[in-house]
Amino acid sequence: MSDIINQVLPILLLVFLGYILRRRNFISENSINDIKKLVVNLALPAVLFLSFLQVDLEIKFLFFIILTFSLCVILYWLGKLLAPRFGGGHEYFPFLMTGFEYGMLGISLYGSAYGLDKIGYIAIVDLGHELFIWFIFLAFLLKKRDGIQNNRVLLASFLKSPVIIAILGGILVNLLGLADLLYRLALTGGVMTALEYLGNLTVPLILLIVGYGIQFDRSGMGEAISVTGLRLVLLLPLAIILSAFVVQQLLGLNEYFQAAIFTLLILPPPFIIPLYMRPESSSEKRYVNNVLTIYTIFTILLFSTYFLLNPI
């Protein structure tokens, strides 16, 4: 038990440290934004490239692509359907009912608990979700903000994303069977070691960023808790069922895949939502940020509880 606690405690401490850094004004928000750029453009792609380089790819993994993509689509339209009753008049309610913050929270939680060398499991589970985010979710966000939907812009964003380049590059090198060669050759071996160094920055930096982003606005706390509760009522039972029965019994996959699907489904909505909102939507931004803050706290608590009860 002490070993398990020692794996969970650093997660909580780093998140709390990030929160203290904001409260004490120890680091400016501009500095945090620069650290985010470092994580998203260097550290995170390094982790994902190495993960897909090492994982054994199987045809049954197509199940996860279809599952997560379809689930995200269903959740979005369910959000549209439930908006009149549960949305409180907020136009961004449907966006808060779908998608998962995989990059800035999922990887850090899963990697810190199970090890960065196991990130490949949750990366595979997330593939369908990435397709949804880049080609549907982002398209709807841009359409709501700008009133237009440009497929070429979306495709260009997808192909230029360091995260997507890392995933596709890792899969390609893996399928070509060149992974071992990259580590053995003199020049590429040094590059691979540098990528490992970059990847090691991912977990602590992201957890600090997450903690720094936690802000409480009491005026919107009730609405944020309601949205969080509604979404978790739908997704938490599904996460348990898929993890314990579908992944384990039907697909015969190991505990790392079980933990991966559970982790993905308890994650908060994507943190990119406020970035693509209209600048004048201050009340909507406050609403969205409140939901993301409350949901993040619930996610960390749920993940910690799950890991304590299901150590691998």
C-alpha cells in the first residue's frame, strides 16, 4: 500500500504546488503559457513518438478508434439535446459534454502512476478521440466563433500539429520495424536519448500547469458542479463497464488497457475550448473555465481512487 500511495502522492503534491505558484504570484501567467508551448510542441510529442515506437500494434486496436470517435460524436449531440434543460442558457454547454483533455491531463496522470513507458496504451485508446477533436470538435468551435468552417484549414492544422506528427511518425517507424535501428545507430541513438530527456519533462511540467490553472469563482460554482455531475453520471459507469468487461473479457487485453480506457473517460472536457471562444464572450468563458476547474479536481480524485483500488 505504501508503494501505491507514494505513486499517487506526487501527483497531488505537484498539482497543489502549481496552485500555490499562482496564489503566491511566484510565476506569471505569461511564463506558464511559455511552459505550455514547451510541453505541447516538444515534451509531449517526444513522449508520444517514443510510445508508438515501442507499442505492439494489433488489428483489434481499431475497436478503440471506432469506440472513442463514436462516443465523442454521441456525447456532443446528447449535449445539444440536453442543453435546453441542463445548459442554463449557455451556448457552449454541448462542447463541455464531449471530448477529453488527454494531452494536458490524461498523459500526466497515467504516466505518473503507471510510468511513461506505458503511455502507449492510453495513446492507442485515444486515437479515435484525436480524430474527433481535430476534424469535428475544432470545426464546430471555429464555426461558432467565426461563422465559417474551412476544411483545408482544419486539415492543415491537423498535419502541422507536433502531437499528430509525433503519433504518425511513431506508428510509421514502428510498422517499418526500424525502432531498434534508431537506437543502435550513432547519430539517431543520440537523438532518441534526447527525446527521452524531453519526455521526462512532461509529467511534472503538466501537473504544475494544471495546478496553476485551478481557479475558483464562487458565483458560478453551482453550475460548474451540475455540469460535472451530469457528465460523470453518464461516463463513470461507462468507464467501469468498458474497463472491467469489454476490454478485459471481450478483447482479452491487459490491465494497462483497462486503466487507459477508464482514465480517458473520466478526463475533463478539452482545455482548448476557451482558446477558440469569441473574445467578447466573457461570461461564457467564466462558465467554461469554472467547469474545467471543478471537473479537473474531480478527475484527479477519481483517478487517484481508481489507482489505489486497482494497482498494477
